[in-house]
Amino acid sequence: RLVYVLNGPNLNLLGKRQPHIYGSETLADVESGCRALAAELGLALRFLQSNHEGQVVDWIHEAREAAGGIAINPAAHTHTSVAILDALNAFDGPVIEVHISNVHKREPFRHHSYVSLRADGVIAGFGTQGYGLALRRLATLIDAKAE
Ligand code: DQA
């Protein structure tokens, strides 16, 4: 029950970047919260961030062999990346898309997501709590698949 939590561009600046939109928690804070919850849920975790689209694609390929599920905040690539959509389409397990902000309340270009064409669920506007919700959902979906 290994899950990948993937984070796209600029999320390394979480806590410093537009805190009125994304809050004051850092990505390291989000990671430690995810690690505590994963332990509770009996999930093993790889928590990763890259500013490079191809790196995210490579991690999704790696997850094909290694992981039971993926939680992904593709950040700006959400709205542009056919490559990340295609990579996720080559992954068999559950995929949950996470956005810290409510993208539907923001600029129109954030209203469309390529990744949503693949995601089993989408969480937006729950702040960094959305990551925990995604892990809980992945645990449920991975168990349902194993039955
Ligand atoms: C985001 C929303 C995206 O539109 C934006 O480009 C991000 C972060 C979010 O978590 O709210 O970088 O995915």
C-alpha cells in the first residue's frame, strides 16, 4: 500500500508564495502531516515535488510499478499538461487530484483541468487539509480494489 504524493511547480514555495491564497504552511509541514496520517492509515508514502513537467511524468511512470495510488497537485500543469494526463492514463490505480485553493473561484484559465479527465476524485479549496482527505480516499479505493 505505497502511495505517491506528487507536487508540481512552485509548490516548493508553499507558505511563502501568495499566503492569502495558499496559506502559511510550508510543503515540509504538509509532508509531515501526510506522513503522520499515512502511518495511521497503514500507507507507505513517497512525497515529491518538482518544478519540471518531465520529472513529474517520470515519477508517474515509476509509480506504475511501485504504487497502489497517486495523489497529485499538478499546480500550473493542471491547466496545460497533456503529458501528465497521458502518464496518469498509463497508471492503473486510483488517482486523486488536489488543489489547495478553490480553483473555480479564481481566474477562468484555472477552471479547466486536463488531469480531471483521469482523476477518480478532485479536491479543491480545502487548503492543505485536502492532502489528508486525498490519502484517506486513496486508502479506501486501494482496499476496495484489493477485495
Ligand atoms: C494549485 C492551483 C493552480 O491553479 C496553481 O497553478 C497552483 C496551485 C492549488 O493547489 O491551488 O500552482 O494547484
